[in-house]
Amino acid sequence: MAVGALGLGSNTVAQASDSSCPAYNVCFWQSYGYQGPRIVFGASHAEKWIYFQYGRTATKNRFTDRLVFTYNVQYGSLGCYDPGESNSYGLTHTTAFYISAPGARCWAWGL
């Protein structure tokens, strides 16, 4: 696994608060309940770890064929979102994430 750059990638879209997430993307919000600024990442960010400068709390995986791992560096907690899964009240802030290659599922990783 490659390590991605800190912060926002060049193809990343940061927008005002919006609880929606475009298809074929993963979205992260600063606050619980899909509140605060939304950051959108597409498949061009797949297969590398991307680190946030500031943790994100809510997540939606709108990919149809890719899982998304989330990680909290401080607590060492790993999460996994299959296609279509979301969580508006993450127990810990996501500080890094990884978009898989097509076809991966969380159960295959024991998560």
C-alpha cells in the first residue's frame, strides 16, 4: 500500500455543508450528522492511504464496487465501509482512509 499526501488532493472537492454524496465517491464530513464542510474523493485516490490534517466524523461510501477503510491514528482503530454503507456518528474521528481496488468487501478482511 502506498501512502498518500496530507490534506486535500488535487482532484478533491471541498464544499459547504451538504448531507449528500455523489455516486462513485466517498465523502467525509467534519461533524456528526453529515454537518460541516464535506470533502469528496473519487476513484483517482484509490489504492493509497490518504491522511487528513484534521479528523472527520461522518462517512458515506457511494462507490458501487469498492470498500473504504477508515483509520484513527490516535486510537489505532480501523473501520470498513462496504459499497453503499455510511455512518453519520463515527465513534472516533477518521484521520486516514484507503479506497480499495474494485471488487473488495469488508468481510474478506474479517471486518
